Amino acid sequence: MASNSRKYYKLYVVIAVILMVFALLIIAPYIWMMLTSFKSTREVLYNPGKVMPIKWTLSGYLTVLTKSPFFSWFKNSVIVSVTVTAAVIFTSTITGYVFSKYRFKGKNFLFWLVLSTMMVPSQITMIPRFLIINQVGLYNSLQALIIPAIVSGFGIYLCRQFCDEIPDSLCEAAKLDGAGDFRIYASIILPQLRPCIAALAIFTFLDIWNDYLNPLIMLSTLKSMTLPLALTYFSDAHSTDISAVMAASALIMLPVTILLLCFQKQFIKGVAISGMK
């Protein structure tokens, strides 16, 4: 018995060491980026082998904040990410509720139609989407990023699966008490969907915040850019200032890092929920 315990203990230690090595390999580029952002460009060029800064400086961050419209880029990213996340939560929960609790002709066909949108790669719809946005006069505006993203096939599917687990008797009892459809949705369905909403919110926000391709197609002027696209412009304009480029990358990554640290439990739970559903 004791030999088995020692055997399992050694196995756990080996697994832990292997996982730590993989974790270090994954996190090493981020650590290097953060440390480089606190070096001067001269130090980066003349001491490329030094990981830790010899002299800590904020010159890279000052360059980003004073020589680019960083706050406009940040504001654009926040507006697009928050608006799309809120809209996706609303459209997904209410549509999932309708698909789960209502009986109407063609419901299954419509639901499978929604599911089929998950099978189509977004690159295929890119050109038609651009032509439509251009035709309605939304090109080079934040609405061009927000409007096409406010409905999510995955979100509807996830919310419907959760709504199926809510007993119909709850809704029927509310109807007998005089509650309307929207009141049932707001007072009974939404509180039951909290874990689902948390997971959907985190996934949607990260997806929109890190999106590069859609802003590249839909936006053309400097001030209307979101952060991932703006980083490319900034890197091209300051290609010789490595410290400033690393500082810009660190500033872009900072909100997402804070978000993940604050909601890491919900994020892990969301991954598990998405897998189970």
C-alpha cells in the first residue's frame, strides 16, 4: 500500500514538472514582451541577450500614449466589444428561450437553419458582408463591426440547451399568476441562465476584442481602428522602436489579462459547460 502511494506520488511529481515546463514555454514570450517594454530601444539593440532591463524606463509607454491616438483605439475596442457582448447575450437568451419553450410550425427547421450558420466559415461570408455594409453606407464605422456580430448561432444553441433544463411547469405557473412572456423571460429564464450567460459573455468579449480580420476589411481611417488592427499600423510606423512596439502590445493585452484573472473561475466553468452542451 505504501509502495503504491510512493509510486503515485512520483507520477504526480513527474506530471507536475512536465506541466510546469509547458506552462513556462507558453508564458515565456509574454514575460519577454513585458520586460522588453520597460527597456530603452538602445538597450534592446545593444544588449539583445539580456532578459532583465539594465535600466527600467517607461519611454516605450510614453511613445505609445503621446505619438498615437491610443485612447481612441482603446475606446473603439471597448465600444465594439461591450456592445456586441451585450447584444449577443440578449439575442441568444431570448431566441434560445423561444426555441425551447414555444411550439410553432417550422421551429425545428429554423433551429437547424441557425445551427447550419455555425458550419459556414466566416471567411466565406466576408465579401457579401462587406458589399452589404458598403451599400448601406456603414463602411468605416463601428456599426460595420457591431451589426453583423449581434446574433450568434453558438450562443442561441447554448442558451436553448440550458432553457431545455428549466421545467415547463415554472413558466406555466407564472402564466397562471398573470405574468406576460417578457416578464417570464426576465424574471424566471434569465436568472436560471447565469452560468451560461457568464460563459457566453467571456467567449464573445475575447473573440471581438482580439478580432483583426473584420476591422481590417471594414475600417480604413486611423482614428476608427480598433486595437488589434491599430497595433499593426503602429508596428509599421515605429518598426525601429522595439520598446514602443512591445509597450503597445502590453497595453493591448492588459485589459484581457485583467478580465481573465477576475473571471478565471467562470472562464474554466464556461469551457466545461460548452464542452458538455
